[in-house]
Amino acid sequence: MAVPSLLTSPGQFVVGCNYWASHAGTRMWADWREDVVADDLRRLAEAGQQVLRVFPLWPDFQPLTLLRGGGGQPVEFRHGEEPLPDTPWGRAGLSAEAMGRFRTFADLAEAHGLKLLVALMTGWMSGRLHVPPALEGLNVLTDPVALQWELRFVREFVSAFREHPAVVGWDLGNECNCMGSASHEQAYLWTASIANAIRAEDRSRPVVSGMHSLSPKGSWRPDEQGELTDLLTTHPYPVFTPHCDQDPINTPRSILHSTAESRLYADLGGQPCLCQELGTLGPVIASEAIAADYVRSCLFSLWANDCHGLLWWCAFDQTELAHAPYDWHAVERELGLLRVDGSRKPVAEAIGQFRKVVEAMPLAALPTRRREAVCILTEGQDTWGVAYSTFALAKQAGFDLEFQYHTEPLREAELYLLPCLSGHAMISRRRLHELLRRVAAGATLYLSLDTGLPSDFEPLTGLEPQTRQRRRQFGER
């Protein structure tokens, strides 16, 4: 376990953004321009940014090719036609040129007072998969050859920069659950392998999940990410999240989305959670002024609920870039804090103003928030939909809650919420009886029913069912 840091200390909050160079986007390491990058960092520092999440693009830093012989049999991994250098970096397949550029970048960040969260395995980015040529066509989450080179990459990269003062955390990578398919056992093994490789070289900084779309029964699970990493992450874009693309972005449900999802991950994972990516996805969703209102409200909500920080996606608009993924995906082009000409958008001003408010507070960190209720999430239900609506309704009713899954030991509370029971299993007999013992001892239980078929319904509710009919959708005749 890493020591408490800027990213994980209770009650502390950071602001920042996800950074690709203004002139090149994902090609910044291949098309390296130190003067442009230095000017970018100056502008971001002057705008009040603290932390940049940065991406050593995998094929640029480990540009492996596989040469084959007769019958297509593999013979040797090289850098193009050049043999791998007989050095630690060379044996790991790393490019000395790219590593040198990253060191220059880190030195520039430190000179401008910016800290770096490094997304190590950056293969997936903005709708495009980037892998070294030698590994194309492999499932990089499960193939043993790919994993061998990934572990070499991680260990040597972390070893090279573990002493650099600009680095504040090691992210497993960018949404690595998008790099291939995996069962939940395979997802666990991949996460454990990368996390252990990081810790083998640096135990002083937090290991950050970098995943999104976790669920208790999915391949990538919050409890397992929490077991293996020190900081969970959310990427709460309303358009991509079920139940969230319903209202204008500057209205209460939309504003609570990032906080509700971050608290859900933190509570189920047993680790702090950072809102690692947030954005409006461009001017079609909201005007620049309304985007500023939105981020301002999200910042205060996340801060008040101990969600550790907000990193905007992304630093600069990328409307002038012709390469993929920007050529492919219109939604990736107008997401910056700063415009192509380097001028600040209102959202950048809002983030900078928020940082000044936080730094002017007499407290170094907010005290622990009191949460009056425990919401127990159960088998068979839409976990996120139930959690999101329960969180919002609790806020509306004037109390705060924490989440737990029904398989965990019950947490202490005066009020338990068991909402939207669904399906045939729901909650184990032993856990339900444990809950009822708490109620008998004085706790209050709220229970609501969706499609569930619970046992002991009459003793639980005082109601005697006579018959049952599936609810019709509102508006149907």
C-alpha cells in the first residue's frame, strides 16, 4: 500500500486535466516539439491546473516488431530492422528516444509546478487501439506474449521515473478494460500483474485503477479493483452512462452523476475514488457558459463528498488534427479547456476559480462527511440505476448514504435502504436475517420492490399479497 498522497489523502481535492499536446494529440511523442509542449504547460499552470494525467502511448514507447522465419515462425523481436539494444531499456523493448522525451516532459511539468499521473499502458485512446506492431491481433489482456512485454514495459518505465518529483501516481493505463475481452478472473489477473509490477519498482506512490464502467457482476469489478489498487476512478460522461443522458447537463440529476458514481465505486471498492475524466463532449451538449456552470457545480459536489479530485477531458481542442482517432470520431475534437489558439474557455476559468476557493479555506482538508444510511445493493437489479436514483433521492430528502453490496458484512447504520428488489435471489437468507436483527435492535429499514419475489414478505411488511400483476409502462392503455 502506498503512503497517503496528494491523490488519496482524505478530505483533499485536486483539479487538473487529461493532457495531449496541442499540436499533435496522440502523436505528441512521435511529433515531439518541446517548445509547443512547454508553452502548453505554461498555459495550463497559469489556468490553475494542478495535476495532468499523461499518456506514454504504447507503440511509441515500446515499438516492437516481430521478425519471422520459415513457415511464419517467430524468430526475433526488434525495433524495426534494428536489434534491441543490450541495455535494460532495450531488453524491455523500450525506445530510448521516447523515454528521453518523457523525461524532458516531466522536467517541464515540474518547472511549471504541475504534477503528473502517468497512465502506463496507454493502448486504448479515444476510440482507437494502439499497440506495438509485434502484438497486433493479440488479445493484450490475456495473451502471454503480450503480457510478458507489458510487464517489462511497466517495470522499466516505473524504475526510470520513480525518483522524479513531478510524478504523483501510476495509473494502470487508460480504460484498459477496452483493450480486449476478459472474464472477471482474467481481468483480476491482468490488474494484479500490472499493479504488482508497479509496486516491485515503486511502493511510495499510489497505484491507480484507470478503469471505467465497473460493476459487481461484470468482468471488471469495483471490489477487485479496490483489492488490487490504491485509488479507483470514474469517467462519468452522461452520454455513455445508462440513465444519465436524460436532462440538461446543468440540472441536479446530471450534476450528481459524477458524485454518485464516484461514491459508489469508493464504497464498493473500499478505496478512495477520483473523478479522473469529466467533460461535456462538446458544444452540441452545452454552451461554453453552461459547461462552466456544470463543472463548477460538479466540483463543489465532488469536493463535499470526498471524491478527491476532478480531471477535465481534455486540455486542448483538437479540431485541426487529421489522423485517427480525430479523423474518425467527431466527438473527440472539441473537448478542451483551451481552444486551438490557446485561449481559455469559461470552463477553464471556473476550474481555476474553484481552486482559489479551496486554497483560501482555513482547513487543509475537509472533515469526514457524516453519512446516516447504508444502501444495500442486491442480486438481479440494475446496480448503477438503483444506486444513482437512490443517491439522488437521498440528497433530495436531506440525508447522505453509503453503498454496500449484499455479500459484504453489514455496516453500522441507523437507517438501511433495500431498494428495488429484483429477480429471484436478491439477498441471502443469512444476510437478510442479520439485517432484521439490526432492525429489531432499533434500526430502521426501507424496502421497495421491483420484480423481486422475496420470502417472508408478510412478516417483513405487514401486507398480505392477494395476487400479482406486472406493472404496465406509464402512458400505456
